[in-house]
Amino acid sequence: MIVAEGAGAIRAAKNATSTIPIMMSEVNDPIALGFVASLAQPGGNITGISNLSPELSGKRLELLKEVIPKISRVALLAYQGAAMRTSIEEAEMAARALHLQLHLLEIDRPGDLESVFDVAKKHRAEALMQIQAAVLSPHQQRIIDLAAKNKLSALYNNRIDAEAGGLMSYGFNAAERLQRVAIYVDKILKGAKPANLPVEQPTRFELAINLKTAKQIALAQRVGESG
């Protein structure tokens, strides 16, 4: 079988075979991307874990607004491609409801990171929210460092990003996701058919706040020492 993480890897695996079982992970909207027919009945040789990122975009903006009540301009960092579109649209809708100006920063290669942060500075962005993309994972520390350099209060998907210096994160537990992937792999290797294994979605989420980073950007009093 094949375990694939991220829309690009999953699509490559899908294009390569229609018979070998494919276990997908770290994907935003597997139905819209054409990987499965439905979450309950995938219907082909692909199943796995969907990370619910589009639905969480609004919640993440709400958290930024709660932590920084006076915020008005937020930069949204996203990798170009159809896989990100639903998450972007959810964020744009939430921004309108929260009366926030959302400046979309789309990149098509990691080498563009410095230039998009220059654009964020030009738009006088006060905070950054990133839509997770597997292709950017190897460059995550660079993103965190650039956000800090540009004095952007940044919210990420994964706790590890807050631990690495980001202001805060809100998302599902990555270790728990990997455990669920292993359970599905075991089921398939024992004879279960991907077509009959529902695509799982996370049910537990965690909020992490880096107090050291909060103090550096003068937010410690608002965040609170118990965060």
C-alpha cells in the first residue's frame, strides 16, 4: 500500500494506481479534490484522514481577534493551488464577519517567502495566519522566523509551530493523527478495503500559546501567564 501526505503526493499516487490501497493524510478537502466520492463511502482505493482545515480557518481568525482585539489587518499565507481554495474562501468569509481586512499572500514556490512578507509589510499587516500545506513543511521554521522579523503576531495549525517560536496555534493533535493513520494501515494490511473505510476527521483540537513570543511582541498581559 501507499501512504501519502499532502494533496500533491496523494494526487501523484492516485494517478499512478487505481488498485494499490492509498492511505491519505494532511489533506484539506478530499471530496473537492476528487480523491474520494464521499467521506462515509470513499468508493475507490483511497481513504484516510482529512484535517478539517477549511472549517477551522474562521475559528483561527476569531482567536486572533480575541487575543488582539484592536487588530484590523491580517495577512493570509497560502500555497497556490486548488487544494487551498476552500480554506481561503472560509477565511475570507470569517474576516468579513469580524470586520478584518484580509490580505492574501499566495506563493507558488518556497523561494518567494521573503517577497510575500515584504508585501505583508507594505499592506501594514498586524498579524499572520497560515494555511497549512505539506509542500511548505520543510520551510516552516523560515516562515516562523520571517513572521517574527516582521513583528507579525502569527497563528499556525500545529502546536510544534508555536513551540518553535510562533505566537499561537490551533488545530488537531498531530501525534494523534499519525496514530489514526497507523490504525488504518493495519486494517488495510489485514484485508479491509479502502472503499469501505470512512475518511476520518479530527474531533479534538488544541490551542497553544507561546508566552515567550507573546512577551516579545508586548502581548503577555493580554494572553495571561497561565496560557
